[in-house]
Amino acid sequence: MNKTDLTTLDNKALILEVEQLKKEYFNLKLNVSTTSVKDYSQFKKLKRRIARALTLIKQQKNNNS
């Protein structure tokens, strides 16, 4: 999901997206310890997606208050 897709989501959907991304990040970390991961850039991509979603959540809270 890219930035334009995230901006169309409401606050609850963004929170669910963050939870899903965090689970995906955790599973990726587990795969590194148990098996070989071919693309280590996935860590950076997931962290950025999580940060992007959290930023949008914070912006929406500031706009509503």
C-alpha cells in the first residue's frame, strides 16, 4: 500500500494496517533467525511503511482536535 492509498483510509483502518505491518515485521525477524531471508531490504521497507501509517494517524488526530 502506497502513500496515496493510506491517505484515503480512516483512523481505525490505519491502526489495523499498523498492526498488520508490525506482525509482518515480526514474522520477517523470525524468518531471519530460523531460515535464510533473500531480501534484507524488506526490513527497511516495512519500517518505513509503519512510520508512514503512524504519521498519518498522528496528523489525523491533530486535524481533529
